Amino acid sequence: MKTDHDHADPLQPHSHEPNPAPPSEDPTFQFVSVNGRSRPIAVMDLQRLPEVSISDCYIVSTGHGTSGPFTFTGATLLAVVEAFCHDPWSEVEVVSADGFGNRIYASELHKPDPAGPILLAYAMDGQPLTRTQGLVRLIVPSERDDALRQVKWVGEVRVVGGGKRP
Ligand SMILES: Nc1nc2c(c(=O)[nH]1)N[C@H]1C(S)=C(S)[C@@H](COP(=O)(O)O)O[C@H]1N2
Ligand SMILES: [Mo]
């Protein structure tokens, strides 16, 4: 039987691994714009954008249970894309150095779920995220599917140009 996870997109993985071994100690990630230009973004750059905190976030995993509730703090992914990309765009790929990643559609950013907007979080419960916790982490407040969208150690944010549709 086909399930939601039966597709070829590696950014919508069907297997899930908590992967407790962080690939890097450096929270800086590369922002790749629609035109292919790449620039590094450090936590300090995220902190210049409006600070958003979302309470009652859970990291849901079948493997090791559910943890939380946490309050994650960061910049919204929408604010990051709008600050650093000035071309029309339709999707954002958020990928970790370990290859784990997620695809986010513009519609999800423009019409946030009632659970809260999608964040690039740099703090949890008022403390900077540690290497083990994910340094800069994608937080998708609405996601309850084995934490498949809660990308730790964001290494690259790639903006995909307009024209593509979910
Ligand atoms: N970079 C990266 N992020 C990841 C994963 C991963 O393998 N690599 N696994 C995901 C899965 S399946 C789970 S259950 C959670 C575990 O997060 P935790 O260590 O905060 O509980 O991280 C998610 N984010
Ligand atoms: Mo998971």
C-alpha cells in the first residue's frame, strides 16, 4: 500500500534516525539564493531579524519517545528568505550536513499553521542551542510525524525559484 512517505524526494525522507552525532560544531550555514549565489549566515545575522518564540513545541519520535514541551526562539524562515533573497521563489530546501533535510513550500510560510510559524531556531527555553541540540534547527511547530521536519544542524538553506508548485 502506498503511504505519504512513498516518494522519491530525499527531502521528505521515509526513514527516520535521531542521529545523535552532530556533523559540525559551527552554527553558520550557507544561504543559496535562487540565482545560485551563496552566502554564509551566522547566528548573529539571525538575531538581527525579529525574534520569535514559540511555546509548546514537541519533538515527536517513535524511536525514543516525545520530548518537550520546549519554547524555541529564532527567526522565521520567511523573514530569513525575504531578507536574503530578492527574486521570486516558491520553495525552500533546508538541509543538514548529514544529508537530512526538508522541503518547505512558500504557501506554508505565507499562511502559517495555527501551531506557529516555521522557525530557524537558535535558542531553546532561553538558552542557545548546543551542538547536541542542533545549533541552528528548523522548527516546524505543526509537525507530529516522527520529527521528520525538525532538521538539526542546518547546513544549507536553498531557495528554489518561482514556477515550481507543490
Ligand atoms: N540533521 C538531522 N536532523 C534530524 C535528524 C537527523 O538524522 N539529522 N533526525 C530527525 C529525527 S527522525 C528525530 S526523531 C529528531 C530527534 O531530535 P532530538 O535529538 O532533539 O530528540 O531529529 C530530527 N532531525
Ligand atoms: Mo524520528
